[in-house]
Amino acid sequence: MYLYSRRARINSFDGVAWATGTAAAGQAASGVEMQVWGAVYSAGFGTIAWTSWHEDLVALEASTNALMGDEAYMAKSAEGRDWVVPGSAVDDELLQLVAGAPDPDANPLYVSSVRAACAGGQMVRGIGLGAEIAARADAATGASTLFMRNVTGPYNGVAWFTGSADGAALQAQQAALAADPGFAQFVDSTAGVFIDQVDPAQSVLWRRLS
């Protein structure tokens, strides 16, 4: 499966209505569920992301074609000139699911994303260890963590996504990970596999807007 996202920075809270309206128009045009997320308590204040899941690249292409051919969606998208911060980037991203499975019945309020990059010569090992990290996080927290690799963007990039039903669930998951010494020890054992970096976008908390 593939996760497609488009990110932008809006200039005010009023822009949220435009973002959710754009998602609704896109869903009507393509028949694919689209969600809107906002970065909270994280770097990049005002960043929003539209996301959608696709079984394969053929399905993604069909969805894209439907959007590009729909006048209502294109008109709604064009309104972004009023809401997107001038000069800021609007970025698309495509990731492929490696481990875990999205739950169609889940409706998390928050999703925690953690990004990393495999060091040179460590791609195969990094993918395997990334999946193991996700499995160990699941065991510690009882939540479901998706492990994914970049299809676009940095070639060696990987990511983990964990959903939380609400703030209480998020806090409980964080506490469970912190209380599990085996999880931290395993992450430490991967030294040299992933590139050490200090990046405010490496760990972001997203809140669902629609």
C-alpha cells in the first residue's frame, strides 16, 4: 500500500475550512477517502497535510487523473492562493508501507510521526530493523505503528506512524515506551544503521482536522 500526502502552511486558522473543503471536493471527485491533519506542538506551525491511502500506483494514478479532470476540485484548490503562506513550499510525498496495516475502522485524533534515514550501505539492515522497532513499539504500547519507506523524497528515508485515539491515549503510549527499557536498548543497538541528525521535522505530532 502507498500513503500519499500533500503539505502546505496556511496563514490563519480560517484556512482550515478551506483545507477541509478541498479534501471533501477531492473525495467526491476521486471516490478515495481523504483526511486533513494539522501539525500541533511541533515545528512548522500552520502546516497541514492532506493524506490518502492507495492500494497500488495504478490506483494512485487513477485518483490523480480524476482530481485533475474535476472542475470543482480544481477550483477549490485554486482558492489556496488566499490561504497558503506566500513563498512557502507546497510539497507532495509518497511512502510505501513496509510493516503494519492501516485499520480502516480506526479514527485516531493524533498521529505521531518519526522520521529517519538509513546510513550509506545500511538500507537492507535499516528496513529490517525499522520493522522490528515498529513491532517492539506495538508490544510496549498496545498501539499499532506503521513502518514505511520513502518512494519520493530522500532515497534512504523511512518513517514510523502511530495513531492515538485522544490525548489520554497518546500520553499512555508515551509513558509505556519510556517505561520499557528493552525498547530503548534495542533502539540504541541500531547505532550506525541510521544517520544521526538533529531536525525539528524529525518528530511531529499531527492532529486530525477532518
